[in-house]
Amino acid sequence: MSSLAALPSTAPTPPALVPTLIRSYQGPTFFDSWDYFAEPDPTHGMVNYQSRPSANAKQLTHVTPSGTAVLQLDRASALALGEYRDSVRISSRDTYDAGSLVVLDLEHAPHGPSVWPAFWTVRL
């Protein structure tokens, strides 16, 4: 006697809604829809968050000729003990409803000791 369960004989039910692209952040206008946080770190980390003009001038945020948006911290400066490193913290000006699908396509995400790359979505 077989112990296999019977399989359903009907096709899966299609989704109730077909996903629709609401917004895409990419290319030369990527940073236009984001606010730069340029205040002291509320978590008391050893970081100097930069404004957009400052981040652009220091090449902490920029878009490559191929259209890739780059966010990075200052890796070039040699800091004395206790000095804070320049970095970037941006927040979307847009909000999305619960149940929205967000797709993030990263070419590179930092990793290693003392590194905390974050992509947060918060519903307020």
C-alpha cells in the first residue's frame, strides 16, 4: 500500500493583484529623492554624517558614468585616535503602504568588523 498523499488536480490560483512598478531609483537622478541626514549620530557612533553638497564634494555619494549610484564612507583619510569618520545616511522622501514589495539590487555591500551597512524600511 502506498503512503503518498493525493496531489491537487487544479492549477494554482493566480495572485489577486499583479504587481505594478510605482517608482524606480536609478541612474543620474538616484539621489534626488533622498534626504541627507547631517546631524550628530543619534546612536553616538564615531561618524560625521555629511550633507549632500559635502558628500558629493568628498565623493561619498556619486553616480558612475555607467549609472551606478555609489554610497560610501571616507576610506582615504587617516584619522587620529578619537576622530570621527565622514559617512552618509540618507532617507527616502517617499513612503509606501504595508505589503509593498521593495527590491534592492546591490552591486556591493560592505562587510567585516565594525561595519554596519543598513537598509531599513520603517512604517510610521
